[in-house]
Amino acid sequence: MMNCIVAQSGGPTSVINSSVFGLVEANKELKIYDNVYAGLNGIEGILNKNIINLSAMDSNELDTFRRTPSSGLGSCRYKLKDSSLCEDEYISLMSILNELNIKAFFYIGGNDSMDTTAKLSKYAKEHGIDIKFIGIPKTIDNDLMFTDHTPGFGSAAKFIATSVLETYLDSTVYIDNGIFILETMGRDTGWLAAAGALATVDGRRAADYVYLPEVAFDKVKFINDVRETFMKNNHVYIVASEGLRDETGSFLTASSLGANHDKFGHTQLGGVAHYLRTLIIDAGITSRVKTLELGVLQRCAMHSASKIDFEEAHMVGRDALKYSAEGYTGYMVAIKRSEGNDYSSSSFLIEADKVANKVKYFPLDWVNSEGNNITEEAIAYLKPLVFDIPELKFSDSLPQYKVFRS
Amino acid sequence: MMNCIVAQSGGPTSVINSSVFGLVEANKELKIYDNVYAGLNGIEGILNKNIINLSAMDSNELDTFRRTPSSGLGSCRYKLKDSSLCEDEYISLMSILNELNIKAFFYIGGNDSMDTTAKLSKYAKEHGIDIKFIGIPKTIDNDLMFTDHTPGFGSAAKFIATSVLETYLDSTVYIDNGIFILETMGRDTGWLAAAGALATVDGRRAADYVYLPEVAFDKVKFINDVRETFMKNNHVYIVASEGLRDETGSFLTASSLGANHDKFGHTQLGGVAHYLRTLIIDAGITSRVKTLELGVLQRCAMHSASKIDFEEAHMVGRDALKYSAEGYTGYMVAIKRSEGNDYSSSSFLIEADKVANKVKYFPLDWVNSEGNNITEEAIAYLKPLVFDIPELKFSDSLPQYKVFRS
């Protein structure tokens, strides 16, 4: 018996289950492992022996699951300590994997999960344990190094751009329109906010201004810009990342929110739109300022997903299986964009420890000289990633979804 | 020359332009009027002579316009005074309509617009002016009397139900999940919040509790209910209308928000989700409470619209034209649901002054005995209204939209 196991970690995306499906489907075809098991709730679930056998699942159920947003296998935010500090978890985990005859472990996640993948691979090598550990990328934040982009980002980008388009139209119906501020996720990077610039009406970008965490927020310039555009158009549309910072690097809203921290030490954010609204009102520009925080819809609005994203999530899952059969361990499957005008992509491997705990920032040379929008080069990068819509299943006219929960 | 004019008023919906298109298309076929004009920004725009000729528009452009959310002709919140108090506006308006040889005026809006329709019709009759005034319903709130439901509601309901489904999945991925609160629009009525109950996962409703403004909010029962479900499931999903009130009829959040009022004396709301979150945390149930206010997306998320809604909006526009040719004035086109198991609908007329300034509440016998959810009878009413998805046009994989702005 030779089995493998897959698990999901960190924040959900709309297409994370497509990667699981890609892996299961490739194994059905290539017959590399006898069974593809899944740990429910990531590594935490595996340690609790919450494990199901995906190879034994009904194919119709799996087909619904692949089109389902959110971590269909459950998730965790479990931080594995270094094995030199605490070996117990490593011993438990390897023992559970051994019992199940696991020869390959696939971890779908962001940079924290790549840290886990690298640590487990290193531990296995050091202890002569023959299990391959491969990381499969997913994060709506698009902030992983080396990969051209991350599965999950394109669908989030599409939902954001569509929402900008629709709320732009909604916010311009009166003679007297006021100002609209859309707040996107993006703690450290501006990729998600940048996607707002994709929305165009009559060939003109809907968003007047797009603010990213990579550019120190200049309050005075912001007020001047907004005032000028409001005087001219009687309307301003602003897209702002939740992670905006001032010139000292402090989050604009950290203090007002009490700066809560999660287990990984990340500051919990939100409220940038309200902060900007207050700036505008206090500056006397107008009191008619509406705000919208897209919140978790950005990472689960499968009804507005990107087909390219859905397919690439499938690709990285499928290729992870192949790479494991070729003997690789301690790597993450990354995406490479091909040269040329027509978009296409393929996968390659990058050492997981190189990706772990690092952040890919939005390039500053893709920010306009005013620091308040993105360039056409950035648009050209983003545009192919939101291509087309995946086919969903419906039940009573609502999307039909299937998840596995412990 | 015999022309007609159409205008839009009040808050936008996703399908309000489908009614305009239905009217223009029916006139092309039936040749009742020489031209269908449109006033931009409602009656305010007509008074400013911001008028375009829809009959002269490119048919491809109109086809994009019909699939565009938000008031494609612009809107207003202009309150017409009674002619006995201020006749000037009536005289100006009738003179402008006369110049354009207008024989019928169609006003697409909610109950305030039906008030305007009734007033103008009465004034015209009293002064021997041969112009028919017909109201065409639209409001996501579904709160107009006599009509089975309002165009715009089904699409909002579908977006809400889909969002409940997707955020429910997103909020259940961890072992330790906490509580999720989704806040819907619905100042006076619970129709929109009720739509949240349509979301089901594995045949079970995703939302544990649905709170409507029609039921006085009982803080103690709320805390007990939420605590019990959280103890049992380690997760609670709550849908709450922005218009929740206590037993005295006061909005739960009115005081904390300073109770702003709009031109019609409506209290401006928002923040119920935060209020409930505070209740839960203060009661010591858990501090892991996430909130999401869907905001204006509810009335413009055309990418998740209902085809039935889209088609019925078309029907009321088309039939308004026919009714005007039959000589009716001072009426609103209402929707009748046919008897029997298979859903179908037709239009009928109801006096606009009967609809004006009234509110259709969510029936109390469609609320469960606990006052914290809706009955299966209510589900049966709601379900057909979210049927299927209208076909959109796309440009660079984002919906392609077209509006006319003054």
C-alpha cells in the first residue's frame, strides 16, 4: 500500500478545492497512490486523526466539491514549532502518516503553510523518513514569492473588480452623488486593491484612486486629490486596501481598533474606509461619503470566480501529485506565465523554505507617479487572471456546494 | 406627433433598466408612440430638461443597457409638493411635457414615486390635460402594497441568499469557528433578511436565526438562543435586518448613529450587526464574532441577479405601455402570482394613490413561533423569485454595462 494525504490551511479561497480535485483526478488517471486521503482542518485535524478517503468518494459529490468555495476540507491556523524546540508533534504526525502508509503529504496554503511544508520535509529527511512534502499555493492575497501569482487571487480580483463596477454605477445615479470608498482586504500588499482598477465604464476606469499599503499614505495629498476630483465631477470613487500605512509604517487604523493580533502576530485590520471617510468629512469636502467593506466575500464569492484561476488551482494540484512521484520534497508548486501576447501558464518547483514567511509586494514601478493609482503595465498583468467564469452547479437556482467537515 | 416619456426615481435595483427596455421594445413592436423619451435623473431631470430619445438609440447599446444594474437613466429623490401648496412645479412640468407632445408619462419607482404618479395624474385630470401617468414598480425592499412582489426584490434576494451560502461556508472552516452576523438592508420590512433563509447546505438552512423588523427584538431571548446554538454547534450564523427595533419600536442602533433622517423623514440606518456583536461579546458567549454589511451590493449585484426578476421587470415596463394606450392613468402596474404549483405571473393595475406612502410588511404568520426565523410557507413564496440567471454581456471577462448620465 502506498497512499498520500492532502490538507488545507489558512484563510479560504474560492478555488482551493479545485486543487484538491486536480490532485485526486490526476491520481485516478496516473494511479500513483492507492488512496488519496484528506486531513480535515489541516495539520491540526491530522494530529486529531480526522481523516477521510477522497478516493472512495462519489464522483458526483467530488465534482460539486471542486466547484465549492471555502476550505472544503476545513482549515487551521496551527503553527508548527521548530522540531529542535518541540519534537513531539513531529513524532505524532509521522507516526499517524506511517500508520496510513502515507508516502506524500500535500499542504495547500500560504506562506505559513510553506513554512510547515519546509519544516516537515527537513525533519523527514533528517530522520530517514520516506515521505515527500509538497506545498500547493493558495491565497487571495497574491503575496507569495517566486510564483507569478497565487491560485485564489484571480477569483478575488474578479469579485472586487465586478463590485467596483456595480457600486460605481450605483453611486452615480443622482445629480448630487458624493463619494464612494470601497475597502478591500490586503494586510501587507496591494494586489487586491489594485484589482479594483480593472473596472471600466465606457473605456474609462471607474475608480479615480487606488491606494495600496506599499505606498506611504499621504493625508494632505489625499485630501487635495479628492477635493479636486469632487469639484470637477461631483463624485469620487476610491478603492483602498485595509492595510494602508502612514510614512512611519503604522497602520492608519491600528490604534483606533486596538491593534489585535492573531496567532502569527499579524495585526487584525479593518476600518480604513471609515478612516478615509472621516478625513474627507473633516476636510469639509462633503458629508455624503458612503463606504463598503467587501470583507470575507472576497475569498468565497465563487459565484463571481475566474475560470483561469479555477483551472490553475486544478493544475497546481495535479502537478503536485506528479512532482511527488518524481521524488521531490520540500518544494512548493509555483506558476510561471509564458512569454508572448496570449496568456498561458505552467508550473515549476521552488524550495518551500524560500517562500515561507516572505511577502511579495506590489511592485512600486507599477504605481503611478502620483502614488494614487496603478499603471497600465499592472493592468496588463492583472487582466488575464480574471478570465471567464467556471461552470457551477445549481440547486433551486442557488449555487450547489459540498464541503467535508469534521 | 404623439410621444411618451419614462424616468426612474429612488434607490436603484439590478433590473430597473429592464423595465425601461420592456417599454421601448413594446413600443417598437406596437408603434403606440412616435418616440419614447427618457428624463435623466427622474422628475428633477425633466424639470431641468435633461431629456434623451430612447427610440433613436442604437439597439446594441439598449441591449447592454437592459442588462445593466443601477438606474441607467439616473435617479432623484425629489418630493413633489401637493399642487394646492405649490403649483409652480406642476405648471413647469406640464409645459415641458406639452412641448414634447408627451401623451404618457411612466415613472419607475417605489411608494414615493407612486405618490408622485398619483398627484400628477390627479392634477392633469383636474386641468383637462390629456397625459396618462402610469407607475412602474421597483424596489429591492419588496414593500409595496397590492403587488405580489416588486421587480428588483428577486435579484437582491438572490444575491443575499448566495452570500449567506458562501459566507456560511467561509465561516465554518476552522475547528473553532465563532459566530457570523450578516446585515441586510430593509429599513421597515424584513423581506430582504428573510431571503437569507433560502440558503441551504446539505438540505439544512445555513442561517440559524433570521431577525426581521416586524418582530420586536428581544435581547434576552437573542442571547439565550445564540448561547444555546453556540454551545451545541460551536458556530452560529445570524441574518439581521438593518431595521431591527426594540419593543418600543425604536431602532436598535438609532441612538448610537445619531438618527440621521433623509428628505422623506426616513431614519438612516446601519450598524445592527455591530450592535448584535457587542451583545454577544458582552454576554460572554465568545469574542470571535464576524460581521458583514452587504450594503449597496444588494441593489446592484447584477452578476448574481434573478432571471425571473429580470423578465418581470421587463413585463411591467411592457404592460405599462399597453395600459397607457388603453387610456388608464393614475395607476401602478402590479404583479399577480398565478394559482397552482408552477410559478407564473401576470400584471394588473392598482390605483397609485392606494400604493403611495404605504408599506407592505412581512406577514407575522410567516414568522416562526420563536420569532427568530421564517416558516416554510415563506420559503415557498420566496423560492420562485430567485429563479435562474439572466444572460449578461462581458467585456474583458467583466460584465459590460451601459448607463445614460446627465
